[in-house]
Amino acid sequence: MTRRVERLPVVTLDGPSGTGKGTLGLRLAAQLGWHFLDSGALYRVVGLLAKRRGVDLNDGAALSRLAATLPVEFQTGASDTEIVVEGAVVTAAVRDEAAGEAASQVAAWPAVRTALVQRQHAFRRPPGLIADGRDMGTVIFPDAELKIFLTASPEIRAERRYKQLREKGFDVNLAQLLEDIRNRDERDFRRAVAPLKPAPDAEILDTTQLGIAEVEARVLRLMRTRGLA
Ligand code: C5P
């Protein structure tokens, strides 16, 4: 039974923030009727709850206990996924920059990453999974049928984040976003465990000059050549 479940198709989307992974992943999942894993949201919820409960972001053991019993649910609707923690919708708080920064700090703890592995594997359900993150193709789903690694210049990524957050009603500053992106990149690329890097068998897609529709079309082409779509 487990073997059968493990052979379910997975397409991994890895890369730094602002490369369009989330938007692309949701579009692909909706089009194909597949499940979608937003692994960053798990790290964001750990960061958010740690702050709310007064857990020190330098206390790896306490953070991993929190991650192991994370009371989070994803409720997918027609246009977005709501993130629910202990009955309360926390989607906006999870998406803001402070949660992103806290996520990047808690994600550097190996025990936190280990505590979230099984929960991520559980998203692999029929008919297939689109998994968005940093280590989807390297650590969590190394046997994925297709691995995509998205890149884009830090400037364009900051601009995209800016537009996205403004549309959601957040008051943000472009220069500050660019600095946050550079800091987070630095931490994500350099950390000892599961650093952000393409799997050896990943397809690298630079999205600096590409719109989301073009990126989606390219990924769908790659899926077709592998018999996945
Ligand atoms: O993708 P998102 O911006 O939501 O991720 C927030 C942070 O969570 C990232 O900067 C990264 O440090 C961490 N993360 C991770 N591994 C993942 C997904 C996210 O370390 N698979």
C-alpha cells in the first residue's frame, strides 16, 4: 500500500521567494486537479506560533516540538487557500513579511525540518502533487517525476512581492523588500541543512523575463514530455 502511494506523481517547484513558485503551483494544481503543498506556509506557521507563544527562535528543541504537533489546516477554496490554526483563519498573518523572516529563521533548525517531513509526505495523494518550496526536489521528494528550479533576479523578485503584497492590502516598501529578500536568500542558500540549491536532475527556469503564463506553458510542456499531463 505504502509503495503504491509513494509512486504517485510529484512535480517539485523549488527556488527563492518571488520567483513565482506559489502562483505557478496553484495554477498547475487547479488545471490538473492535483494537490498542492505550500511547504513555506508550514515554516511560516511554526514561526508565527513561536512568536505568539513566546518560544525563542534560538531554541531549536522547543521549535521542533512545536513543529511536530503543528495545529494547522489548509482549507482550499475556489481562489485561495485559507490557513487555519486552532480554528482561527491566520492566512494574512502567515503571508506577511514578518512571518517570512521568522520562517527563514526556524527553517535553519535541522530538528524543525525533520519534524515536518511526514506532514509534507502526507500531501502526496491521488491523482498527484505539485510541491512548492526550497528542498522539495532535493530532500522531501527526491524521487519526483519532474523537478523545476525557478530563478529570477532579486530586483524583479522584490517587485513581484511588492505588487502581490500591495494587492493583498499590505503596506510595504520596495527597498525594504529587496533587502529582506537578499537577507533571506543569504540564509536559505548558506544554511547547513537542506540549503536552497537545485537537485542535480532539476530543470532550471529563469523567470526574470517571463510572465506567469509562459512559465506555466513551459512546465506543462515538460510534464507532457514525461507523460504527466
Ligand atoms: O516560500 P516562503 O516564502 O513561504 O518560505 C518562507 C521561508 O521558509 C523561506 O525563506 C525558507 O527559509 C523556508 N522554507 C524552507 N523550506 C521549504 C519552504 C520554505 O526552508 N521547503
